[in-house]
Amino acid sequence: MNQFEIEGMRQELDVASVGFGPAGIALACALEDEAEDNGKKPFQRVKFFEKGRDATWHGAFLLAGTDINHHVFRDLVTPRNPRSRFSFAMYLKAKGRLYKFGLLGRPASRVEWSDYISWVADQLNDYVSYDEGVVDILPVTESGILKAVDIVTPKGIYRTRRLVLSHGSLPRIPEVFSAHLGGRVFHTSQYLKNVHLGGGPIAQRWLVLGSGQSAGEAVAHLLGAAPTTQVHSVHRGVGFRVGQLGQFPNMAFLPEQVDYFHQLEPARRTRVFDEIRSTNYAGIDADESQALYSFMYEGEVSGHQRLNLHTWSSVESVEKVGDAYSVVLRDNNTGSETTLYVDGIVLGTGYEQLAVPPLLTLLLPWLVREEDGSLSVDRSYRVSLQNSEGLQILANGTSEKTHGISDAQSFSMVALRAQQLTDALLATQPRQLAKVVSHPKRAAAARAEARS
Ligand SMILES: Cc1cc2nc3c(=O)[nH]c(=O)nc-3n(C[C@H](O)[C@H](O)[C@H](O)COP(=O)(O)OP(=O)(O)OC[C@H]3O[C@@H](n4cnc5c(N)ncnc54)[C@H](O)[C@@H]3O)c2cc1C
């Protein structure tokens, strides 16, 4: 019996990542570029665990006619290394669409962006194990000192001293819906899996909660799915607002803004975040706002209204009544209540990052926290640990609270962060115990020095 069997199927990994979405894939690109530049892999045993069956990008909400909302230069690699073979330009070249894309005159569609991500991921198959979600992360200690973690999946247990959290953000589910989730009550992250539940014609009466891009897209999709569908669009505030598209607030996504944000006290960070949140959250595109408003207006003209707006409203209660749901809305200002009967409920309520990712619950005694309870993560994305030795945990797109708006739910920092993570990982190698250096040239120089 070999050691592997003795240890109860536990494997050792040099680097393990939870998640192989864009952030994880971008890190794999950086590791692969590093291997190609130096003729050898920086780490031999690397595994990205991905609970999805493939690398489709937000596949359950990949609606036709939707565009990406960032520049294509902010792909998985270009800001880090425009010469990388994993760029969007290389994808277009490989697909024979480089010139044709140039004639489009609009951003890439989400469908094309997902195809680009899958094209990159397909070239990195050695790095990933699909259909293998991480269900638990266990501490490995010696005399109370945290030395490593065991990653538990339905397929095995893996021990590592370098853990990367690339698992993205969590769907935000308001408490009142929790007991009803599944079937015809679902978050937009489950949309295409559930909206045509049971096949046959689409359900007729819908409630969509939320004022952001996903909610707006769900409303438009449901109205377009059949000529008879009715949608109740429920908003806490005034209704759909156009997202902040101006250049100045969007400078918040420039890489140098991460340095600015990270140095602030937690309370200041919250203030800065609130000031710029409308650049990426709770806003829809101007053309979508125009289309939804026009639809509602035409409903008034024809006397056949299919889009019913409920502003200043909160959902007080939800009750299942046969195959339908009765939903009580409360006006936040007047207190008046309205009861709606619908066949399905879509939660366009966005995503969130909790103070501590649920997967780290068992590591709580070793996690250093900020004043607001969130994880303390240094500028190089290292999660701060106490009573720990030789273990590195890195946040990859999971440090919005310490690094700001571009470090979650955005492509802005995906490529550059991958370089910083690679540098942080390389700095843990025995010959490289020097400080983390993030600039590519400085990093290359430091590595060359360490090798000599
Ligand atoms: C519909 C939609 C459209 C968007 N459009 C844009 C856009 O145009 N531009 C932009 O900049 N941003 C956009 N975003 C934000 C987008 O989420 C990020 O840009 C990007 O997907 C973040 O990548 P990520 O890898 O950090 O997270 P994710 O894309 O969420 O990927 C995380 C991955 O981890 C996996 N995972 C999670 N938990 C586990 C686990 N326990 N075990 C194993 N695997 C796990 C997930 O299956 C997933 O594949 C959009 C988001 C949505 C939902």
C-alpha cells in the first residue's frame, strides 16, 4: 500500500484554488505564462477545483442580446502581459474574426465573452478539475499552530499550504424567500435552469425583485418570452436607475485606485465604496432603461399593461398557494400593503461577499479580522493569519472589502491581480523567501536573482 492510500486518499498539492471562473483562469494563465517563459512549471502539483461542469461564464444567465460592460483589453491577461497567448485578440485571431469584430461597433456580447473564456480554459485543462466543488476546508494544526489546510470535495481530500480563494461572490437571497427557493423561486444565477421549469409554455405571472442589470435583463426576457406574460417589477427605491457610466467615477476601476482604497480605515473604505457603487451595482444600461420605459409606456397606450412597476416597496411575506405564490408588498414610505399573485419569482438581487467566506468558517480562530469583522487581506492579497506557520491563503476576487470595487464582480483587476498572486506564491518557494514584488520587471529580476 503506498503513502497515498495510507493517508486515506489524501493528495498533497503545491497550490490549490477554489474556483475556476475568470479569476481562477487568469491565475492559471499567469502560472502557465511563467512556465513557458522559464521552461519549467513554477509548481508541479496545482489544482483548480471547479464545481461547474465546464468554464461557461455565468451560463445560467447567458442571455442572447446582452453585452459585456468592460473594454475587451480587460481580458484575462492583457493588462498583465499583452503578449500572452491567452488574450482576447489571440482568441479572435484563432477564430478568424479579428477584422469582423472591429466592424461590430459595440462591445463583445456576453455569449462571445463566455466563448473566449472557454477557449482559454480549454487550453488549461491540466490545471482544473471540473464538477468537483469544494465543500469544506479543514485546519491542519500542530500544537495549535495552523500549518496547512485539507480541502474536502466529494471526490477526495487534498492537503495544501497554498490556498487561493477564487470562488467569486455569493448570490444575495433576501431572508423572506429562503424557505421558498427552488422550482419557480430562484436567483438570476439559476435563471435559465429554472425559468422554463417542466418544459411547455412559460409561466404567465412573474415577480422580479431588484433594480440592477440582472433584474432589468430578467424583466425584458420574461416580457419577450411570450406575448402574454405579466411582470411585476419590484423596487426598494424609485425604480431602475441608469448605472454610472461617466469616465470620472469609473476611474475607480483604475489599478492605482486599489492602493488608495487599501490604505484606508474600514469606515473610510465603506464611504468610498458607497460613493462609487453605482458604477457597477444597482444600475442598468441607458438603452435598457429606454427599452423598459418604452415598453411600459406602450402598455399604457394600448391599455394592455404587462410591465407593472412597484416602487418604494419591500416584500413583507411570501406564501405558496397551490402552484402560485401570494406576495405581500409594503410601501416603505406610506406603509400601505398590496398583495400580488404570481406563478414565479426571480431574485435579481445581485451578489455579495460576506465578512468571512463560509468556506473559511473552520479556520476562524486563525483568521485576523478588520474592525468591521471582515477578513484582513494585505495589499498582495494574502489573508492575514495568526498562530500560523508556512500556510498562505490568497484572495483572488474575494477581497472587495479591503481592495475595493474593482476586486470583485469585475474584470478590471483580474489579469493584474493574477500577476500579484503569482508573485506571492513564488515568494513562498524556499529559494525565494524574499519579499513579494509585484511589478513584472521587478518580479522577473528578483526571480532571476533567486535562481542565480
Ligand atoms: C450576468 C453577469 C454579467 C456580468 N458581466 C460583467 C461584465 O460585463 N464585466 C465585468 O467586468 N464583470 C461582469 N460581471 C461580474 C463577473 O462576476 C466578474 O467579472 C467575473 O465573473 C468574476 O470572476 P470570478 O472568477 O471572480 O467569479 P465567478 O465568475 O463567480 O467565478 C467563480 C467560480 O468559482 C466556482 N465556485 C464557487 N464556489 C465553489 C466551490 N465551493 N468549489 C468549487 N468551485 C466553486 C464557481 O462555479 C465559478 O465558476 C458579470 C456578472 C454576472 C453575474
